[in-house]
Amino acid sequence: MMRIFTRSEIEKAVVPQEVIAALERGFVAYSRGEVATPPVGYLRFDDPPGDLHIKYGHRRGDDTFVIKIASGFYDNPRLGLGTGNGMMIVLSARTGAPIATLLDEACLTDLRTAAAGAVAAKYLAPRAIEAIGIIGGGVQARLQLDLLRHVTPCRRALIWARNPDQAKAYRVEGFEVEPVRSVADLARRCNLIVTTTAARAALLKASDVRPGTHITAVGADAPGKQELEAELFRKAQVRVVDSRSQCFDHGDAVHALKAGLVQEKDFVELGEVIANPSLGRARDDQISIVDLTGLAIQDIEIAKLACQTLMKGART
């Protein structure tokens, strides 16, 4: 019989460190061709502004497969609602029968996205991080910084958001946080930067990024979105994507490719870097970029973790 689990149950079932470790394994499996992931389903809404993503897939050898439905409606805070919502459905890879519906209201999507940022920093960030820069002031902006605590001892952060009040209200336990007035100021003072917005025009300029900086770009997860100036990819020495097929279609990297600033051969996948770190940063004075568009393997791995814990608890 299929079980249905609520957000409050799900949040108790997942441990960030376990998610980070599972995603590392998942990225490697994806880059080795061990994951079946059909093209992402995408719907865009203009009034009110929003989008819907459907991601699904199966990791070879798993007993289950996962379908994830996730929406983001950006005017929701005006209504007192969260921006994201959705669910994950876990099904048997032997019979096709549904096993569990995780009514996570996007909390698993948020967590797996932040965990991917932690994985990117673990393998690509410079050894000595002076300050962490967060561009954006929403849920993902907080989670990215929160999960970075598991891969770096740095506890100093600068935050920029379009809404100054949002930046001033930004708090993450254990971190010293300073709001700044401009992205340029943030870039000059930080050597680990994470972008977490739904921007459709570049926010982070190549001229503002100093040598030795690592950038994790999270927001350009759909056609038309962009957070990084295309010139940044030419300036960077290390260019990493979570998926070539996705990032060359709708990630930040596609803007640089269309402009002829870089070529597809200039990129490696995050799973390849995890399996062979020599493909990543060679020196601390290099600029590195990881373009994350969000993969079904992330949903597969976090849904498996949550489902295993929840089903075990349901039987006891």
C-alpha cells in the first residue's frame, strides 16, 4: 500500500550530511551514464510569475524510481505563502507500483539544491575562504550558507538582495552576516560566491570577480534565466556544469556558448570532478565556476534517503 508523508515528517527524516554524501555518489553515477533522466518538463507562467519543473529518472540497479513535481511562484510571499511547492513520488522499479508520496512542499528540492552547492564548494572552492558571498535573500540563499558549514570552516558571509530589507533580515545561525549595497562590493570582498536568484539578466560581472574566486550559480534553472555575465566564463580557468545537456540548453553557461566566448569542450561535469579531482581547481589563484541547473539524480538520491527512513519508521 502506498504511504503518504507530510512535510513535517519528511523534515525529520533527512540529515544534511547524508544528503551531501548521497549527492556526491549520485553526480558520479550521472556522469558515468548510470542514470536514465528524460528531458525536464517545464511550464512558465507570466501572470502571476512562476514556473513548474517535472524531473524524473532511475539510477541503474535501484529498486525504485522517482518523479518530482516542483513549482515556484515568485509573488507568493505577498500572499503570506512560500515561493516553492511540490511533491516527490517514489515508485517500484520492479512493478511500477507507487510506494510513497512525499508531500514535501519543496523542502526536499530546496535541501538537495543547497547540498549540491556544498558539494561544488567542497571540490572547487579555494582552500582558504576569506568570506562567503550570497546573492539573493530567499529560502535557497539561507540554505546554501547553512549547508556550507559542512564543507568549510569559514563563518563570515556577505549578503546582497534586491530588497534591502530582505538583506538586513538575513540570518543563519553560527555565521557573522553583513548586508552589502552592491554585487560588485560583495565580489571584491569574497572568494566564494553563490548566486540564488531568478534573475533574467546578469547580476555578477566579470570585472568585479577577483582571481582565486569560486562561483556556484544556482538560479538559472530554466530558459531565459541568467545570473552570471557571459564574459565570466571566458575569464574563468575552471568551468564545471552539473549536466552538459541541461546547462548547454538553459544554464548560465549557454549564454557564454551562444556568444562564442567558450566552447562545449571547455566544460567538465561535476561528477567527473568528484571522480577525478585533478579536473578541477589546480591553483588557488584560479577562478572556477559551477553551473547548477538541478538534476533528477538529486531528487532520486534525497527521495531514497527520506523514503528509507520514513518507511522504516512506519513499520516500527
